[in-house]
Amino acid sequence: MFTTKAPDSDELREAYFHFRWLNLREPWNFPPGSEKDEYEQISEHRVILNENGHIVACGRVHLNTAEEAQIRHIAVSPQYRHKGLGQAIMSELEQVAMELGATRAITNSRETSVSFFSGCGFCSEGEAANELGMLKRLQMVKRFDDKNTPLRHPDWCAELQKTWEETIPISHHMGIKLHRYTGYQLEVVSSLNKNINIHGTMFAGSIFSLSTLTGWGLIYLQLKKRGLQGEIVLGDGDIHYHKPVTSNPKAICDITDMSGTFDKLERGEKCPFDIKVNVFDGDNPVAEFEGKYWVLPQKKQ
């Protein structure tokens, strides 16, 4: 389970800057301290933590003008690369930029990172000033419009939302909304007012349904990623409630909490998946769900 947050303690902030130096400056023989600049105090910083609370990715964004945000210091720990964490931190920073009112984002990319930023929707617009006086960079730009959202594959996400509402009516009555999809992690929110019990908290059954749909949704998006089709059904589910939900219910799951393979489906056979979903009240963990799902091959016409 990965968690994205701001480095909001002295200890985490110190670890964040060390991580930046270790991954972005030390390989070029720059001393500690070279990872910082004059924009730190006016920037929004984000880190991704693994299940042990260790930083595995980071990034920063600040406003150059009211319309332009600059994204810098994107880094992913070597052993966690190629897992979608770079795109995940970019999604987070782009969302922050849009919330600050920016209509475009820029980044200065080294030649080795151009393909990554291009994959995130940035276009090259010429050379930028060299980094630390020696590292050649290109300036890349992404303009925000109605098609730019914090969601990766917004067309898939819109299709999933529509599928929920049309084929699983309870999702509409519960106010289930796909809030964020980074490519590896899915976050789904629900309305407390539509699921409130006599104690002013969320019905336990609603928490179970929110968890079930979140796991179902992650499998749906992974099928889309692989260009496969199948019928997703819940075989079994178990949930542990720790605290009541009193304000902002949301459920999160990611591909590291999903075990199973689509190989059988590609051969026309049903395949099982075990998925863990974590439920939060705002940022506070309140429940854990473990579900066994089956993906059934589509019946031949």
C-alpha cells in the first residue's frame, strides 16, 4: 500500500530532502544542500511512502505566475521504478497546480527524462537553462484544459463510472464517485449523507459496498489496460471495522494489493484475484476489506 502526502513533520521533511539529494544530486557528485533552492518555502511538496513509511518517490510544484506552475525534483527510488510511481507523483502535482489556479505546467527535463514527461502529456518547447551550470535540459509544457484531470485514462474512468451507475444501481444511490486513478492506485469516494445511520455515522453495509466496488473497479481498469474483456464477480469478502466513518468516506486500493494473473482469461478460462482495499475517513484509516473476485471470460455469441 502506497500513501501520497505532503512531508508534514520535521523528520519526514528531512528525509524528503535527503531522498532528493540521494537520487538527484549525489549521482552527479553534488554535495548535500545542493538539492535545495530559494523556492522551497513557497512550493508544495509531495512524497509517496511505502507500507513501511519509507519515501519511494517525491516531487515539488510552485507557481511562477498566477497561470503557470513549475514542476521539479521528480524522483523515484531505483527499486520502485517501472511501477507507475513517477506518473502517480506527477498526477498529484498536476492536481495541486490546477487547484492553485494554474492553466499550464512547465518542467525542465534532462534528455534522459524527456520520454517520461512526454508520456505525461508534456511537449518540448526548446532549451532551458542548464541545471547547476552543467546539466543540459529542455523546457517542456503541458496546458490544462477540460481533458486534463488528475485521472489517468479519463475515458476509462468515465466508462467505469457509467458502468457502475447503469449496472450497479446502489452505486448511484450511495453517491459513489471515482475520485482519482493514477495508473496503479484507485481512490473512490462516497457521500456520507446518503449513507448515514441513526448514530450519525456511515452504515457498515455501505462501507462494505464502497470497498467491494473499489476492488471491482481496479480489476475493470486493469482489464482496460490489457485490452481484455470479462465479467467481474465477487466470490467472497471479509471486512474489519476499526472506527466509525463520520465525515469523508473514501476507499483506496492499488495494484500491489492485488494478486492474480490474467493469463487464464487470455486462454478463455476464469481467473481469480485477491484484492485488499483500505477505507478512510478523510485521512484516518477506519476499515480493511479483503475480497476474492473472479473474472469470467465473455460467453461466445
